[in-house]
Amino acid sequence: MESIGKTLIILGLFIVLMGVLLVFFEKLPFGLGRLPGDIYIKRDNFVFYFPLATSIIISIVLSLIFILISKISR
């Protein structure tokens, strides 16, 4: 039961950290979601947006964070 509590605390801190980062990323000039590798197609009455580069960067960052957390918790 103690490990579940620790996991929930770490998860809560992670969510708060992500919220703070999202607030600050909004004010940066490049911003996530508008990177060069993101696919954006706009036609007359059709818009398709797939944030490919943003998804890859978020995946790498989250993987590194989870690897770091698992190494610290050992």
C-alpha cells in the first residue's frame, strides 16, 4: 500500500509540473504543436492537423522522465 501512495504522489507532482510547463510553453515564440515536422493540410472546407514532430518530442521527454523516476525509485 505504501508503494501505491508514493506512486500517486509522484504522478501528482508530474501532472502539476506538466501543467506549469504548458502554461510557460504557451508564451514561447515557437510553441509545441507548431513545429516543422507537424502535418497541417488546409483545403477549402477541410483542415487536417497531425502533430507528428510534437508527438515524437513529447514521447522522448516522457520516456526520459519515466526512466529517471524508475532509476531514482530503486
